[in-house]
Amino acid sequence: MISELIEKIAEKQNPTALGLDPHIDYLPSTMLKGSDPESSAKALYKFNKELMDALCDIIPCVKIQMAYYELLGLSGMKTFFNTITYAKKKGFYIIIDGKRNDIGSTAECYAKAYLDNTEADALTVNAYLGLDGVKPFIRNRKSIFALVKTSNKSSGDLQDRLLDDGKRVYELMGDMLEDWGTSTRGKYGYSEIGAVVGATYPEQLEYLRNRMPHTFFLVPGYGAQGGTAKDVAGAFLYGVGAVINSSRGLMCAYKKHGLPAEKFAEAAVAEAISMRDEINSFI
């Protein structure tokens, strides 16, 4: 539930998420025992575990991007599920980033697969199919984060289009999510239907925060995609309301600091502390 994420953020005084989107090139060569999918998947799991071991006392949340695991077939999906299990053991709030969408029984299958049948707490979804593509994902004690204003450069091709009533498409989507989540609002006033709003569009981010006061935000685009602590400050009201994701910025922090790849976990800790302190200085 979103309330659990809020409490974990408050406990660590850190509104950030570790994005576990590991490309094989990020790993130290000493971890790789072969180039086949099974060997690669095992190396990714070791990489994930070491990052989570190093960061579990600093960062409250992990976001696991499915594509990097699906790429490696059955071995990759085993690592995906093992990573969820290990993240739960380490006390993280877990978001599966799969951006799933469909309607009816197909959406129900996705919801059961990734919300009912894993220890994950939340799943990203694409709500642009409408309410019947979202309802099946609303589960007891689970949350979703639906796409509203995404961080990619061409998001405006659709999301910034003006409608007949003067709204932008992303505004309409935000209004719909705020309305759909009314009955699921928890003890801190936020609903279980969160929103994905990118750090790369700070003006829209702040605008949507004020327009969607009961919707918790997942904010990608920090760090490697160009988003800064100042950019994400608008995602918060009174210091609450969002979790800011960094993937490459943490996983590849050793590159930024000119360290050997074997120092990836150590570098990630230093970067995570810097990220936390910078964001907190603005909110």
C-alpha cells in the first residue's frame, strides 16, 4: 500500500528508489562466468543482491524494470522473481516496472501474475486504455502507478495535445486518476492509484502535483536522464507525495566517480547519500 511506502520513506528520511534495470555491461567482468543467458542472469542477480545489501539501510524502495530480465528468457525471469524475493527480505518497498495494460480477463491475468503471485507492492500500468484497463489492477493491499506525463523526449507528441475543452491530454489523464482513486485513499490521504510523472518536465510535474493532491507520484528521469534535485522538488507537498527513481545514476555511479567496476556498490552508497541529501535540501 502507498501508506507503507510513505512510512518507509519517513523512516529513512529518503524519498528515493533504486532502479534495478541492470544491463550486462554495467557489471564487473569478474562477475561474468559466460555469455549465455543463464550465466548472465546469475551475474545480474549477484549484482542486484550486492546493491541491495549496500543500500537497504539508506533507500526505502526498489523499482525493478522487467525488460532487462525478459531479455534473458527463462533464466532472466528466474532472476526477476528472485530479486523480488530478496528485496522483500531486505525490507524494500517493491515496484515492478512493467507498464502493463489490457482489458478484461487479460488485464486480470497480468494483475494476478505480478501483484497477487509475487511479493511486489506495486506495478506500473498504462492507463491510456481507460478505466476498464485499470480496474483489474486495483487489488487489496497493493498499489499501481499509471503513466501520466512520461520522461521521454517525444511524450509531448500525444500527452501535450490540446483537447477541445482546453486541457492537455496529460491533464485529463491526471484528473481521471485522481477521480478513480477516490475510494482507495488511505490514512495519509493518498490513493492506491499513483502516477508516473517524469523529472525531465519540472513545470508539468509541479503543476500536476497541485492538480492531483491525493495521488502519489513515481518520478523517473533523475540523474542519467537529466533530472535534478531542483527539478523534482515540485513533486512534493510539505515534503511528502513522491518517490524519485534513479537507475543508471546509482548502478553506474562508479563510472561517475572514476572507480573500477568492482567498486560499484561502494560508489552507489556514496551516490545514494548525495542524492538523498540534495533532494531533501530542496523539499
